[in-house]
Amino acid sequence: MKLRVREATIWDCQRIVGIYLSNSPWKDSPYETYLQVGPWGLEETCAIHLNNLKLVGGTALVAELDGKIAGEAEVFISDEVWDGELVKTAHLSVIEVARWYQGKGVGRALLERVVELAEGEGCDLLTVTPEKKALGFYRKLGFDRTVYHGVIADISTDAGRGAPKVAELTPDWDDLRGLPLSLGQFQSSYNHWFSEFVDRIADVDGRVHFESGRIKSGFFVLEGSFFDRKTATAYFWGENGLDGLRELVALARSRGFKTLRTSLGRELVSGSLEFSITPLDEVLILAKSL
């Protein structure tokens, strides 16, 4: 059994799509497949995604087992704010192993190559947002620090009053670098910037409300949901998450949304008694020191 890891190219997309679909029950229309699996569910969108990722400095890796592509991983390297400090970070955005190759060391081989890549780039941390079932796997491999512990929650917009003054713009990464992602954190800040402003598919993303810009307390994204027209997702880059939440709840209400969905630091959830907050799930971002 020969296992090797190399950088992916767009010519690998057909086989990369096979990896993701092997683990997904979705066999619907191309549009529905995209919504459930993401850009990896279709060869056309996978090629666009990999091209976009490479243009902003990301890296995609594939693992080949006996010459057949068995797994894929993607990494972003950026300066990230963790616990108030700016840290050069490699973030493992996704890692996927085809169902029929699981348990053969493919995921571990991809992760080892990611560690080599991060160390070669002089990163201080390697971070990941693990699925709950994979927590033990990552902790055994040295991911022993929690850099973010948040709660995904639905927030009623009933408390919103008026609407904040909005300066519409599309922020560059340089605008956001150095600011904490106080609302919406699920991946690294750079990963979210890439997903919201770079890696967009017009025929998909153009179907829902989307606005971004600057409000008094920082930069924001307000994006409609594909599954519930009364719900908006929010991201906020700024020092004061509570002020950002107040402004975005008011903005969402003024746009006709009944619910704002975002992730919040646990301290913000417990301290925000002025809002009706319904917790949905936890978010953990783990880190390995390099």
C-alpha cells in the first residue's frame, strides 16, 4: 500500500468531488447538492473554488493511496487574533477522506503534511474546527489548546430599534486583519473573509440577501438564509461584540428578518440579557503549537 500527499490541481476536481459525495446522502439537483455539500459537490464549482483558494494563497492537498485520490485537505495561512494577540496561524479549513478509504491512515497522512507546511511557513499555531466525533483524534495529535469556544445561536430581532448607519463596502483582508471576529466565528477569520467575499458563485449566492460594509463599531456581513427567508446570518469584525450585536440585530430587523443567526463567545451569551437568544450548538476551535 503506497500513500503519498501532494498539492491538488483543478484537474483533480472530478476525483475530489467523488470523495465528498461518498460521504453525503445528497443526490438531488445540482443546486441542492451545492447547498448541502458546498463547492466540493460539483466538478464545476469545485474547480472555481480551488482556483479562488489558490489565488488568495491557500493550499489544497490530496492524498493518493495506490495511485487513487483518497482524501483532500485545505489550509489557509494568515495572521489571526487569538485571546487578544495577533498570531501567525495555519488553519485546516477542511479535511475529507473517501468513505471506502477511511481507517487506512489517509487523514493522518494529510494532517502530517499540513503540519510540515505550517512549520515551513513559520506559523506559530495550527488550528482546526473539529467535528465532535473527531475531538479525540485531534487531541491525541497535540491539539491541546482551545482558542475559541463559542455558541451558535438564533437571536430574535424584536429587540432591534432603528437601524445603524451603514457605509456599504467590500472590505479587503487588510481592513480586517488585526480585528477580532467577534460574531460569526466558526473557522479562522481569513477563512470567513475568503468564503464571504471571494469564493462566491453568482448563480447560487445571488439568490439571497447579501450586504457588507462598515457600521459604527466595525465591519459586518449580513446574509440571508437559503433555507429560511426570515433568518439572516451575521459576521462582525470589531473589538466590541456586544455593540456589534446590537447594531446587527437592529439592521436585520430593518431588513425584514425575524431571526439573526451567528456564533457568540460564551461570555456574550450569558451577559446579553437584553436579547432573546436560543443556543443551537457549540463551536470549538482547537490549536496545536508549532
